Amino acid sequence: MNFRRVLVALMLLTNGHLNAQLNWQTFDVPGATHTWIDGIDGVNIVGSFDDGTGVKGFHYNRQTEVFNILQAPSTNWTIPLAISGGIIVGSIFGNTSFSINGFAYYSGYNTWSLLNPPEGVENDLEAYGIDGANIVGGTGRSGTSFVLNGSNWTFFNSPFGNGSSAEGISGSKIVGTYFDTGGMRLSGGYIKENDNWTLLNVSGARETIPRDVDGNSIIGQFRMGDWNDGTRSFLFDGIDWTYLDAPLAKSTFAYGI
């Protein structure tokens, strides 16, 4: 079976609310058995695919319809997760130094940079979001969120739960998840704007995972029951919730906006 994440084209009204009609488009990397879309910025889409020889990344321009395959040097898996301008961030696996590492790829220079944290901070980290020069993500075992600007690292945790991961950033606004690091069980979502924290949870949901933010619009996923009940996605504009369910799909995973 060919598993695909679905690219969602959202038609917006002038008042900022979603039009009732959504344009759903399936999307596959040519020759791939699996395709995952994780980030979008204008006409640019990034994600990963499996062609039977390993997991590689891709960058696709919807305007020119040009694919570029992304594979970091000396890695088994390259997983781009977000894009802002010409910078793509994500995670790599199988590097000779670290099992998991965040990366930044500068497409204009065809340059890869590993995101190595300061001494004393675990190397097991992933980069999930980017806006301009600011990269956000989380560390694996310790469950700590981070913002990286140039060479300046800022680590923080949410006041909810005892672990967190920053998933997306837009200006001064960061969205992410908080969880129990004992079992790495995701519990819910947060919005952080400067020093102000706000819970972000779908009403009645067992689990809410904000994935990305653009201005006042936040996109992500939620589950009402266990994994067998499927996963749904949401778009929250600061006032209204819109639930996103791809036609004929048991689960819908929205990652970028």
C-alpha cells in the first residue's frame, strides 16, 4: 500500500475564517512507496520519502513543479520538517557521531549544518520549526524545548507537565507539546509568547499536538480515544476551531501551515 500524507489547500475568507469547501490534494514523490509532507512555506514544500533504499528528504516547488532530493552526508535517514525562505531544518539518523541530530540546510549555498548544543546538553535533539533565523525543537530524553538563533541557544520547559517540545514558531509565538517524561506520553499543547503561557487543547480530546503556527493560525493533531480510533487534525485561528478530516481516511495528520 502507498501511504501518503495529504497536502491541504485551505481557502480563506476575507474575515479570516475558513471556507466550508476544502481542496484536498494527494501528493507523492515519484517512485516512492511512502511520502510524508511536514513543512510548507509559500510554494515550497518539504518532507521525506522511502524508495526502498532508505528515507531521504525532498524539497518541492509547487510553482515550478521541481523536486530536489535532500540527503545529508554520512546519514541513513534525512527528515526535513520545516522550511523558512531558503533554510530547511529537520532531523537526521545514523550520523557517525550521533544517533539523532537536528540539522539546518541552506539551500542557496547547498550547505549542511549540524545543530550541536552547548556542552552539557544532550545531543539527542530534533529541529521541528523555523521562522527566519529562529529554529525551535526539543531534546529527546530530557524533554526540553529550545530556540536557536545563530549560535545562541535558549532552553526552556513549559509550566505544564514535566517535559516539553517546541514544534513551531511565528515571530514571538511558539507552539508545542507538554508531556510526562516518565513515559514520554503526550498530554497536550501550549502557546508561549514571550513570558506568557496558554494551554491549547481540543475540548474533550485525550491528546492535542500543535504542530505549526503562522500569525494567529495554529495547526496540529488530536485524538479523542486511543490510537485505534484514529487521529484528526485541527486549525485554530485564536477564536474558532476547524477540524480537518481527509476524505476516506481513518487518520489525518496536519503538520505545516
